[in-house]
Amino acid sequence: MGVPDPGDAPPTEASTPGRPTATGLAGFLAGMLGAAVSLGFGELIEGISETIPSLVIAVGEVVTDYTPGSIVSFSIENLGSSQKTVLTVGIVIVSLAVCGLFGRLAARSRRVSAVAGFAVFGLIGGWAAARNPISPAVQSWIVALAAAALGAAATLFLVSRASAAGGLAAATKGSDEDHATRRRERVGTRRSFFAYAAGAAATALSLVGLGRGLRGPSAAEQAREIYALPTRTTQPPSDATDGATTADPNAAVEVPEGIEIPEGIEIPEGIEIPEGIEIPEGIEIPEEDPVEVVADQTGAGVEDTPATIPDETAAPTTTEPSVDAAQPEQVTTTTQPPPETTTTQPPPEESAATTQASPETTTTQPPPETTTTTQPPPETTTTTTQPPPETTTTTTQPPPPETTTTQPPPETTTTQPPRSSTLPQVAHLDTLDGVPGISPYVTPISPRNEFYRIDTALTVPQVDPADWRLRITGLVDEPYELTYQEIRAMRLADYAITLACVSNPVGGSLVDNAVWTGIPLNVLLQRAGVQRGAQQIVGRSVDDFTAGFPTTAAYDGRNAILAIGMNNEPLPTRHGFPARIVVAGLYGYVSAVKWLEEIHLTTWEGFDGYWVPRGWSKRGPIKTQSRIDVPNRYSSLRVGVPTSIAGVAWAPTRGIRRVETKIDGEDWVTCELGEVLTNETWVQWRRPWTPDRHGSHLIQVRATDGGGTTQGSYRIPSRPNGAEGFHNVSVNVSR
């Protein structure tokens, strides 16, 4: 009596002469390889087409849309941007496992059931791909069903090869010589099965590799290489057309009729909202002006003049690049001329940037007689950051022609560390970029992207700007469309704005700062004519993601813009090319729509953005937060060796007045603050520290915003409207 061969099939009802079967393990392997070929085919098609997603991505988008909000919040907080990789890998593993079960069915002579399983697999993939607004429905169905058929065919073929080996093993009659012959044939057949299985695996990998290789630069990526950002103006425009007349830059923004302010809602000083659009109850408009408090290096804060978005502006002097002129400039008494100061008949080289208030200057707002003119002659300026020559104001700054610059020009970055804020718009600032380990004031996006990305798109939508249109619809008098070139032709300006994800945990990295290039949303709305009752602005992306925020956010003095540029480049595709919405002071989930295709005005109760039904608050103001960048638990610290405790703090539209740190049981100590462009950005902070004893130390940080409110110490999770609490790190100091 011979020893049973490990490859012999277990006795089943189907194991009868004439109906050989494969082992369950061989069937499972065949099903997995069939699924791999199917998924590889989908990757190949995605590489050929820019609009048809792979089956993995299509199913992943469905999983994303239907996953409970609590699970999504948990995954973002703990995995960050890598959650998408984890999701796609998980989908591949589950798909292989499920199709492996289909292979087992085929191995047990239930091949019809196996084919039906693959058919359902294809139907799910087709539906998932076709529901994507970017993907052509018919082609998506064809590709998904073809992939399923290919996977089923590969599975059945491999099962048949495994069954042949099983059939030889099932034969028991015959002489010893016959047994030896069948054993040799069985071994050869099993080897043949594994050879075909290896071929199927190689085919699947080849399809994936070929698909990746065929992708190449998309139309969107090619367009980014062609289109450089146009020259920006020193002030944001008042409307979408040329021929604007000069107006007082501090005049109130004209808001469409129909706004009714409910009791308890305060409008910032200088903002006059006539009757008309109802502001939803509970929508908080900042009581202080977005740039009222400018933090200085001592953390005390310097009072600055309020800023509003001008209703109209004259054709301003153009510079390349320019600093966001929607905010007032911070005047300094350095020997470097201010960036946007334009004196009477100035030569081009007499415009530069400064940031600190001059002790002798009591206001950064020019006298009234110089701020409002009509069609000024070429040599007349419409907005200055210092009084004109005829104003009686004491200043320590010499006349521009005699100025000797003691600081490197904005383009000079040789004295900055590799991760410093090298943009010309911020090169004049006294930032803390030189502190090792601190987040740079402006987050780099090239050559390596460091700006966080959290969205629902598993693959970056590739939008060809030649075919793209932005639609302004809803409760407006005159709906219209804009092309990419029409937006580029508008008077664009630069805006430094910090964005944050609502799922960012205390001390998390889902917050960054950038200089955005674009145009105020109220300019686009002015052309459309906002109707009574338009309480909400809803952005919709090409992949059907939506986010909504109060219409008043476009008029209350903060910067709410349509952005087409980021850090002096066209928007990267991963960050929304060709256009996106950026609103200072609001979490991204209610405002920052990337790959924008529609701006829709509606009532507050008439629409909920993507995340609201999933458990997040409809109102998303960014909370005051602070973070310790260095040291961390991996830092090597020694007793008596000086080091820095440093990080960032943010409260967009309110600004940061003070940052304090606490080590173990000591009192709170005020930190040094870096300079900022506006109060819509984060601020860097630093505290020198020389450890005086070895062992473990607990470092905590807290921030106080421009309104005087200090963040709370009690830890609150990010869902539903943002995390709260002090960030702390535990470090170990050695002798």
C-alpha cells in the first residue's frame, strides 16, 4: 500500500471517473491569479485612457463614499495621506481572496457558480467606474466586464490544468508499471500547472507595468509646463473686467441686496451689508478684522489698520511677483524699501518689501486725500504703505534713490537653509526658517511636495484646461462660464493663506501654508449678480465632491479666492489644477474644493456638502492650535547643551498674539514669534532651552489668538468640527 501523494484530491462526490477535480488549494490559487490578470487588465486600460479608472480605484471610491464618518476620521487621524495607499492595498487583497473562493468553486466542478461570481465582480467594477463623473459610462462598463471575463477564463484554464493532475491521481487500477507511469505523468502535469500559474502571475504584473509605462504626462501636466503664472497686480481686482475706476481701498465691500443679519451676529467694523441675503443663524463672522493684530517677535502684538477687499481699484502698478495687497502692509524702519510702496514717479527698482512698523509712523494707512481718485495720471498711486512726501510724518527711511540695501534682495536665498521659505514674496520677512527642524513659513511644493493632501480622490483627476469650464450657477441673475484663459487674463493677486484639515489631530501635520495666486470670489459673484436668499456658496469638483460655506465669507473681509496658482507655480495637479477654492479661516472640508468645475449659490438649508451627512459640522471655522516641531521623542538632548523648542501656531483671520511653552511643572514662558505676511497664515515660534537635568521632560505649548482667546487644554477629538487641546511631547535628556 503506497503512501498518499500530497497532491491527491480529497474524496468528494465530484471525484468520479471522467470528472477529475483539482484540490481546493490549487483552485484558490487559480482564482487569485485570475483576479490578478483581471486587475492588471484594468491597470493597463487606465494607463491608455486618462478618463477610465482602474477597477481598484473605482471600487475604492465607492468604499470611500460609503464608509461611516467615524471610520474615515480614525483613518485620517492615524494614517494621514497614506490612508489611500492602505485602502487600495486592502481592496487588492480582498479582491484576490474573494476570487480565490470563486476558484475553489470551479475546482469542485461548480464552474458556473465561479463564472457567475466573476460576472458579479465585473458588474460591481463597471458600476463603480461608470458612476465617476469623469469616466465615460459605456466604455467603463465594457472595460469592467471584459476584465471580469478575462479573469474567469484564466481561472478556468488554470483549474483545468490542476484537475488534469488530480484526474491522474484518482486513477487506482492497473499494474505497478502503470502506477509509475501515471505518477510521472502526474508530476509533469503538476509542473505544467505551476508553469501556467507563474505565467498568469507574470502576465498580471506585465499588464500593470505596461499600464504605468503608457501613462506618461497627462494633458493637465503638459499644460502646467506650458502655462506660467501671469503677472500679478499689487492689489486684488474689484471685478472680472477691465476699466475699473479708482476707489478707496478701505471702502466697504458691496454685498448684494437680500442680506438680513439675525440678532447676535456682529459684522466687522467697516463692513456694511445692505438688506438682502439672510445669514444663517449660528454663522460666526469674526468680530475683529482678519489682520487687526500683527504678531511681532516678542509676542506682544502690534495693532494694525483694518483691511477690507476693495469694491473697485484702479489699474495698479504691476510687479512680478507681488505680495497680497488685500491685507495692509507692515511698515518697518529698515534700510530696505517696502515691497509695494510706490512713490510719485517711481522707477521700477524702487519697489520692495518691509514688514515691521516704524516707531515714528503712527499709521500704515495713507491720508484720505491720497486714497481715492478718479482715473489718476500714470504717475499717481492709488494705494501706498507709507504717507506721500507732502505728509508731515517722521520716518527714519531715506529717500528710495539713496537707499542702501543691507539685506539680500528677495531673490537671494543663499543664507537660508534648504527647507526655508525661498519665495520672493516672503524673502524680506524675518522668519524662523533657520531653526533646525521647524516647519518653513511657506510649505514647499517643489521639487518635492511637502504640502498635505487629504481628499476623496484615490487618483488625481487629470483635467485638460483646454476643455475645462468653470460655471457660476444657482441663485444668480446671470449664470455664466469662464475658461482657463479668461481667468488667467483677470487681474490676479497673491494671497498667503494657511489651510488645515478638520481631521488634523492635536499636534498633527495636516496643516500647511502657501502663497496662492487668484482672484476674490466676490469679483466672480459681482458679475453674476447674487440673488436674495443665496446664503451658501457651494463648490463642486469634476469628480463630484462638494463643499459649502456661508456667502458672507466672500464679503466679510477675509480672503476667499478662486486660486489658479500656488507658490508662484500653476496649481499642481494633486492640489487642484486648473482651479480651486481657498477660503481663509475655514477648514478644507467646507471650502477647499479642488479641480473645481462649478460655483453654485443656494440656500443654507438647501444643500449639504459631501462631509456634512457623514457626521461633520456644517460650519467649519478653523480653531486656534499650536504644534511642537522640535524637539521630539527621537531627539538627542544632553544636559547643558543649548537647543531650541520650536514649532508653529495658527488661527487664520484672527492671527496669533502669543505662544507659550511649559516644561514639566514650571510656569508658562512666552516664546519668540517669527514675522508673517498676514494674520491668515500660521506663525513660527521658538524658545531657547538648555536642559539642566537629565531624565524625562514633558513640554507643552499653547497659543493665544489675535482676539485674546487662549486655546483650551482639554483634548477634544477632531470629529465633528476640529480637534482641541494642548500639544505636548515627552523628551529624554542624557547626561
